[in-house]
Amino acid sequence: MKTKSILFTIIMYFILNTIIVFFLTYFNANLIIKPISIISNKFGLLYTFFILVFLGPIVEEIIFRWSLNFSSKKIYISIFLGVIFYINSIYLLEFEIKKIVLSFLIILFLLLLVKFTILQYNILANKENLKIYSFFLAFLFGIYHFKMIENINYFSVFPYLFILPKIVLGIFLNKIRINYGMRYNIAVHVTINLISSLGIIIEFFK
């Protein structure tokens, strides 16, 4: 059952992603995706491979799925990492003072919001609320990938179609995390990014 769930998640993601890419190409969506070369030109292919295949998936799984095994500490850490990684281009090690200050203000606001709502009233003790929280995290996981798009037009349907496979993937990764534990959803995420990064591997061994 575990193996079937993992294989289904990987295959489902690539099929859905291929369909969406074909659709966006067919309708000339003109989405400008930030090229991987931004990282590889600055730090080299090996560092880029490490970020995309290992660091990225592990950090994203901590941000979006670690707290599904509910504890206040995990929620706080997830919020902290999520905001820092989204607002600051931490993968490129490019920090700006304004962005850092903004990050900590947002973190403070979110921590207070969580403390005096979710935690104070123990909202996630209810299974239905936990299910809603799980879907919310999957949605955030998709929204998080807006950072891959340059000059995004939020009034266009295309960016939302672009992140749709990520949202669906988030839902299935959440189930794997809840049913089997963190190491399995991290392994699935790493595998997906590894397959998606085959171009970097080929380039590295040229």
C-alpha cells in the first residue's frame, strides 16, 4: 500500500504537470519561468543540483508538512522558515535588509495570529479542522511556487494553472506524511525533483 501510494503520487504529478504545460503552451500563456541558470551561472551546476534536489525538497517539506503531526513548536518553525525562504532569495544567498525586516514583521504577525487563534482554542484537535488545515497547507505549497514566475500577472488564469500540479502534489504528499511519516514524503519530493533535474545531471557530465 505504501509503495503504491508513493508510485501513484510520482506518476500522477508528472502526468498532470505534462498536461498543464501542454495546455499553457497551446494557449501561448507566455509565462516567464525563472531559469535554473540564474543559480548555476553564479554557483555552478553541482551547487544547483544540491539546492534543487536536496535542500529545496527538505526545507519545503518542513515548511508545509512537518506541522501535520501537530505541535506548536513545529508550526512556529514552519512559519519562520516559510516566510524567510519565500521573501528572501535564500536559495541564491541574496539577502536585502528591507526584505529581512519585512520577513520578521510578517513572521511576528503570523506567530501572534496562530498563538491567539489556532493554539489558544486548540482548533486542530478536531479532525475536520485538521483536514481543512491540511488542504490549506497544500494550497500554500502551490502558491509558494509563484516565486518561480517572473513578472507574474495575478489577474490571469495561467499562473494558477501553473501551480495546480503543485497543489495536487501537496495534497498527496500530505497524505503520505500523515500515513507513513516525514521521511517518505521527503523521499517522494526528492525523487520528483531529481527526475525534473535530469537536464542538470546531463549538463554536469558533458
